Amino acid sequence: MTAPLVELTEIHKSFGANPVLKGVNLELQSGEVHALAGGNGAGKSTLINILGGNITDYTGTIRIDGESKKYAAAADAIRGGIVVIHQELSLIPTLSVVENLFLGDPLTKRGLIDRKAMEAEAARILKRFEIDVDLRAPVQELPLSTRQLVEIAKGLRHKARVVVMDEPTSALNEIETQRLFGIIAELQRQGSGVLYISHRMEEIAQIATRVSVLRDGQIVATGTPRELTPDVIAAHMVGKPLEEVKLQVQADANMVGEVLLNAEEINFSRAGQTVVDHISIQVRAGEVVGLAGLEGAGASEVLWTLFGAHQKGGSCKMTLKGNPVDCASPKKSKTAGLALVTNDRKTTGLVLCASIEENAALPSHAKYARFGWLNTKAMLRAMDILCRSFAVKSANFSEAVSSLSGGNQQKVVLAKWHHTNPDVILLDEPTRGIDVHAKVQIYEQILKWKREGKGLLLISSDIHELILLSDRIEVMKQGKVVRQFSREDATAESVMRATISA
Amino acid sequence: MSALAKLRPTLKTAEFRAIMAFAIVLGLGFIFSGDGSFFRLGTHRDALRQVSVYGILACGMSVVVISGGIDLAVGSILALVAVALSKLVIHLHFSPLLGVLIAIAIGGIAGLLSGTLVAFGKLQAFIATLAVMVFSRGIAKFVSGGQKVATNITAPDGTSTFVEVPGLFRAIDNKILGDNVSVVTIIFVVCFLITWLLLSRTKWGREVYAIGGNEEAARLSGIAVKRSKLLAYVLSGMFAAVAGICQAAQEQQGDPEAGMGYELTAIAMVVMGGTSLLGGRGSVGLTMIGILTIGYLEKILSINAVPESGRLVITGAIIVIAVFAQNRR
């Protein structure tokens, strides 16, 4: 038997006194798609960074084709045929698609940048990935899903024998995801090995030839997708079965009360283009209304418009508990009893460099202030209780919120809005990029809010999650509501079909 | 080894690093004591007096920097206020209280102008305050007619008369507590305490941190971002006015050329303390250590009779080294 393409043996790595990897053994064969599942904080990112040459002070050995290798830097690993496509986008927003694709090693002619050759090459690459995009457009003007595709294309521009993909589909829609899977199949045929990291079980089942589960810095299970079904993987990752949430949802169904939020004529346009087109939405007490739609359908923009978060271009006529609300600024909406959990905790949800307690207190300062002076003692005491009740996992809430795992960061976001005691909570992808365990906790919080008689408006690109939690689903397409489903007649297939059909 | 590992988190804090830099500078003072003058109380009194005007500016600068901005206008506002105050109390015989109130109002208005351009006009702080810096200097020269406003008044016919130095100036330029503390140092410490209280104990102060850390997240948390940013510049302008009052009192005149480059010294003090120019991180306490470090460094160099050229080169080098040390993680 030939040596595996990649073989990791007894990889250890600690950050300070905190061990993150405790002896990881993992192999990747040529032509294999090896899926790696694991909760946030399990050590996946660290493992990827070691393989990609970004972290060099680890112990243990990496063998490529049976030969022991130690890369000194990321560029070194790329030359060795290892390409890592990170979840966090590494594109430079103000540069064009072409410039990003060739960042770091542009094509040159007599020492000068050869723009023509680069554009021709870029067009060829993007065609291969079926990405339809203006090559000269600054990346920041592209939708998130296109940016992610460009990121993937950038990674695969080099001939790669080992490709590591970290949650590549987190911003992709169904069609784009399938296209990516086509690319992965092609890589397999060429004999490359793919290490595929994802939280999405159905993807793992579809494309992986082998699955490993990482928990607390160790591989706890490896097997074929047949042996490791989604339920088994989830069990290995946490223990708490999703079944419990399902039962709770069923028990809690139909507790819907009077109308809390009644919004009509919701409009939003960006740079003269209509994004949300005369939509009406009602949310009742104890009701979870799901908003389904592909990227660009305008669902997020509906939430932003209701919350007054758009600085211009948004308008609506809204009443909350019968009182008219001017959706002009987040400050006004917050005071009226609305809360918005945005879909990106890092850029819009949290102040990353500030402490956990500061973040949790941010929207509620007024509660603890008299004539502008804060009662910091009372505030911090309340934040301590709040963060504990939301099971934020940290030894010390005065630490920076950036030190938390994604799931715990998201709990801080939910906690901070819970503390403002809102009537209606707008949730945009509340479980994006977090592990199963934290997901379950967030589902439970949503159900708790529901029992408390709050109204919830939920967006999720995880269709199963949306169906599990929503009492009613509104499907959006091109800024309009095109279909509605009740809890009884919503199935994953029917809702998905409605989001893509004409 | 394990003791060191335990200490490591402490060693990494910005406070510890700032204090280390200050301790090293003090250590230099012990070694190069300028024939023992470092051990005389008067030397320390003078060091603290000489650093006070810069320190007052650095307090306001800390707030602006924590909010994610920068204020280049403070040196010019200082000059404008010094000129205006001298005009009022020396030539026009205003009462000290009214003069001081008007002076602080002028600083506040200049800060309001910067803040409005930044918060509502969405100009970059660097550009907006650069404009206000040039503008204020122009007004200072206009008000003074390009001349120092002093107790020596030249009449149109060429004769000059001397008026008495106003009591306000003499009071500020005084030393108290048995000649051991300068009044300007007291004023500086009061400014520091006010800044510290505002930043750590008020709703606005905590919001300034949040805005500097992530303005969009702060806005989406329902914070009045524009108003809070505006107030940061107003406060900085008012502190620049206080510095201008102290400067005028010490010079016993209003010099339209005063305060040139002071904004850069104030920024250096803020950075020296370890407050990040990216915003959201740091404190005025750190700035205080930065102020003392730079102030004492200058003093130690001067008691050792290092010429100005050498002092500038060494100060520049120390700032770079300190900031390098701060940024290492």
C-alpha cells in the first residue's frame, strides 16, 4: 500500500496554558473527500492553520506522500501543493476580481503587470467555475455568495494536491453549492485529496468518502458516511440530541396570541434598485414567522428596514402593539420594543475588542444610567447574571468577547437583546457558523421567547431549521413574498422549490 | 518557569508595559541624574509643570482616539484661545471668570465644528480636523493681527504703554503648597480626573469605547453614534481651550504662533500609553503614564544638558521602541 497523501501524527498545540489539539491523528488519501466535523472550539481552525503553514509551533509530524514536512509559512505550503480555502473571506474588498485572483503572484511581462493576460486567465478560471461576474468590479460590490465563489476560485487557481475547505458553502445557495460539489468531484478525479469542513450534515453525507469527528482536540470517530450518519456525528459532537428540541416545538405549537407587529408597505431600494417591494408582515405574540429566500431575495433587508437600520432607502408603515413606530433609526426601534440580531456577529453584532459584559450591556446602558452617570456596579452584576443564564462559557466575563467561540459569541448577542426586553425579535441567521451544541441552546432560547409571548421573525438558510422553528413561513423572491406556508404544509422540498421557482 | 508562566498574562497587559516604559525612563534619571539635580524636588515640580499643557491636550486626545478618530486641531485651538483670552483680559479688561468662560466656549465651538464635520459630514477625522487646525490658526492670526497680544501695548502713533499682568495669569502661573506644586499641574490633574470619570463612569464614555471598537455594531445597538462622536471633539476642543488658558498665563501673552506641533506631542503621549489608534481600546489612565514617560524623558535629557537636536532624536526613537513593545502580543 502506498503512503497516504497526507498523514498527521500526534499533532499537539496549545495556546498559552490552553491545549487546543491533544494528539490528532488524521490521514487523507489521494482522490478522497475526507469530511471533518466538530463543534466550535473543537480545534478545527487550529488544525487547518497547522496544515496550511500558518501555525508553525506545534509538535507532531505531518507527512506528505510519506515524507515528513514542516512548512515555515503559508506561501511555503502553497508551493508544496496545499491550498487552504478559509471561511473568513480573505479577499480585499476594494480591489477588482482580477486583482484579487492574482493577489501575491500577478502575471508579468518584462517585469510589468500583464493586465491583459491576467484578465484572459481570470475569465478562463471563472468560466470553469461558472461564475458570472464583471472581472473589473471591486469585490465589495459583489453579493456575498459570489465573493465566496471567487474565494474558492482563487484558492484553486494553483494546482493543488491537497485542498482544505473550511465551511465553503456557508454563504452559498443550493445551486452554487451543487456547482461546488461538481468542482470537488473534478478534484477527486485528478487525484487530489480534499479535507472538507462543514456543519451541514446533508453535505457530508452527499460528498464525503470518509468522515472524522473532532471533539476537544482529538479525533473521536472516523468512518464512512454510512457508518457515521448525521445523528451519529451529532452525538459524537455533543450528546444532546436534536430530537428533544423537536418534541419541545411540537408541545409548544399553537400558542399564538394577538398581533404584536403589523408592518405594511415595507420598501427598500439600494442605488436606485428595488430590493424590497411593498411587503406586508404580521407577527403575533408567541409566533415564529420564518422568512425564506435565496441570497438577494431581500429577506435580510426586510429585517433591516423594520429595525430602521438602513441609513437610507428604507421605509415602512408599522405598528407595534397597536402603537405606530417610526422605523427611522435603530435607537427609535429599540425604544419601541424591537431587537435585531444581525447575520454577522463579527462585523455588525459585537464590538469584538470589548469585553463580554460590555457587549451584553451595550443596548441597555440607559437602564443603569441617571443623568448620564452609570451605576457600573449594578450593571456588571446584572450582566454577570445575564451571561450565566445564557450559558456563555467563559471563566471571566470581563475578557474580550473575541476570546469566545462562535457559538458563545452568538449567545452574547442574544443575551444583549434579551436584556432590552423587546416585544418582537428579528433574527437573521442566528445559528450561522456555530456548532450543534450551541445551536440547540439557541433553539431553546427561541422557544423560551416564544413561550414568553414575544414575536419572532426568523431568517435561516438552513431550511430544516427554518421549518423546525417556524409557525408560518413566508417565501421571498426578488423583493416580494411569493408564497406562504403554514407549519402543517411546509416541507423542506416544497419551501426550497418555492424559493427557486419562478 | 511556572512562576513566569503565571506572570505572563500580567506581563502582557498594556498597563504593565506602559509602566515598564516609565520605570525605565525613571531608571535613566537615577543613572544620569544631571549632577544630582534629578534628586531635587524642584526638578520634579518643573517636569510636571512643563508637561501639564501637553497633558491637558492628551486627555482630550485620548477620548477622540478611543472613539476611533484623531484631533489635529488642538494646537491651533490652543493658540486661538490664548490670543482671544489675552485680548479679553489684558486689553479689554474683562473679568477673569467671564474671560475663562468665553475662552472655553471658543474651544468648545471649534471642537463642535470638527465634530460636526466628522459625525454628520462623514469626513475622515484626519481631514476634518486638519481643516479646523488651519482655520483656527487663521482666526488666531486675524484676531491678533499677527502680533503677540501682550502687556506691552503699541498705540497707532508708535508709543507703547505697559499694562499690568492680569491677576488671572499670575494666579495660574503660581506655585502652591509651599512652592511645591504648580497651579497648571493641578489644572492638568483635574482635567485628567474629569476625563477618567467621563470615560469610565458615564453612559457616553462607554459608548465612545463601543463606537471606536465597532461603529456599525454600536449603531445597530441603538446608540446615538453621531452625537457621541460629536461630543468627543467638543470635549477635546474645550480641553484645548484650558491648555490655551494655561499657555497664555505662563507666557503672560497670547501668541498666535503658540502650540505649533503640540497636537503631535499629544498623540505621541496617547500612543506611548498604549491606547490603540484604531480606536476602542485604551484608557486615559494609560495616557497619563504616556504623558509622564515623555515628560520625564525630556526633563532627564535636559538636566543632562543634551542639546535640543539630540533630545528630539532620542524622544523619537523611544516612542518607536515603546510602540513596538506595545504592539507585540
